[in-house]
Amino acid sequence: MVVNLEYRPRLTDLVRLGPTVDNRPNSEAALEASRRAPRTTAPEALAGRQGYDPAFLGAMVVPWPSATGKCAHDVLAIEGNHPDRLDYLHFSVTMSRGRRMAMFVGVNIDGAQSVSIARTADKWALDGRIGVDQQIGEDLYVENLLDRGHLVRREDPNWGDDAATANEDTFHFTNCAPQMAAFNQKTWLSLEAYVLDNTRRWAERVTVFSGPVFRDDDRLYRGFRIPTAFWKVLAFLGEDGRPSATGYMIDQKRELGSLEAAFGAFKTYQRSIRQIEQLTDVDFGQLSLYDGFSNEERATGTRIEAELSSPADIRV
């Protein structure tokens, strides 16, 4: 089944700026203001965060992924208990030194303890545990159609007594990737909602990894390379109690043109975890053994993928 999915960015998704005091162009003044006074969370405010838990699924232990190949030398070293990642409440982030954004993120979702928190004005912040020059801040997102895309979805870690803290933690630029306006408004958003809404069916818990695909030919914009593809890998216990895992990718293949204009069409695919590992140089350990697409590829020697037009197309 092949379905062509074409969406246009909504005008309401554009970054809107108020008038400037000195009457300079909004973009110039906003860029200067963001460079001059970036909002930063102090390291002590994030001390002691309980990040990603590999034993979260109980019988299915899911270790933190590891970067391989050329990506192994691109992992930003972090001071603390986990030198390869930054810990936030219920999720963690491995940063890319070269791209100054997340290489991948991982979050534990507990549907039984999920807390609904209304979204108010977005207040993104830099993480004071790493250098300002090691993360992308507001400069990239002013006066264009780029969204500050959550890699760990805002709602996912919001469970338990400290759900409000987890919600705030998701608004760090380390958990942010530049995405086209409306990139996550259609099928990708539906996929994420599908995952969250079905955590009760999956023994009420699921672990989710997400990240961009870094390509050498990614478009250079304002000194940063903009990923054109993103992936998501899920691990959970199925209804029969057996370990299961699935992988997904959303890819935008048309020429981007001007970032001040609309991006091209994008498509969402369910893909094997083996393929995602090969494309990203991220090793998910034993997860591909629990993925039907990966096992089918091993048996047939043929690449397996399925284009998704709605959550109903998802094969678990």
C-alpha cells in the first residue's frame, strides 16, 4: 500500500514576534536578544534527576542504546553518573558534539500513573550542565517555519507525583530538534498519540527511543544542518507478556527550498529496527530480535517497510 501524504504548514505555526522597541526588523532584534540573554537552567536545579531506567519494563530489560561507527566519536561527554547522556525526570538525552543537538533520546512512559498537564506558554531553556556552544538555542528558530520539535514528547514523561517537573524538563533545547512547521501535526503526531493512548494495553508501560537521522547532505541553515528524517523505536511487553519492539521513521525527501517558504511533502513508515540501526549508527542491543520486521528481513533477505497513512496501518 502506498499513500501519498502531503501537508502544508499552518500559518498559525509560524513564529510570531511582537514589535521591537528600537524599530529594527523583528528577526534582527530577536536574534540579538536571544544571543544576549538566553534562558539557562542552572546545573544544581537539575541535580539528582532520575533519568531513563533500563529495568522499567520489569521482565524486559532495555539497556541505554550505544553509538557505533562514526557516531561513537560524536557523543558529547557529560560529567556525572552517566558520561554519555544528560538525565531528566523519566527520560535521558545523548548529545551529538558535531550537531549540537540530541543524537537520540529515551523515555519511560507509565500509562497507569499518567498525569494530564495543560500546555501553557512554551519556555525553552538551555541546559547549564553543558556549554552554550554545545547546544542549539533560540537563534535557529527565529522568523522562519522551523518548530522547536520535542524529541521526547511533552506528555510522555508526565507521570507520578513529579509529573510537573518532568513536563518542565522536556522544554530544554537538548530535547529539541529543528522540524518543519506541521511536521509533527499529522501522521507523526497520530503515531505518538497512539503510543501514549495504548500504554494500558501494553501492560501499562512502554519505553520509547527517538532521534534524527544525521546525513552528510543535510541542508545547512544558519550554520546548522537540519535533519530531514526522524525515527522512533518502541519496546514493551505484549498482551501475552512477551517482549516486543517496533520501529518507525518519518522522512522528507523533496528539496527544501527556502526555509522562509514551505517544506515539501513528508511520509511516515514503519521500518525494521535493523534498518534504523544501519541508518543511524545507534545500537539498540537485543531489541531487533523482538521486532517482527527485523525477523522477517533476516528470514527473507528482503528489506521490509510499510507506509502509514493512519495509526490503523501500524503493525505491532
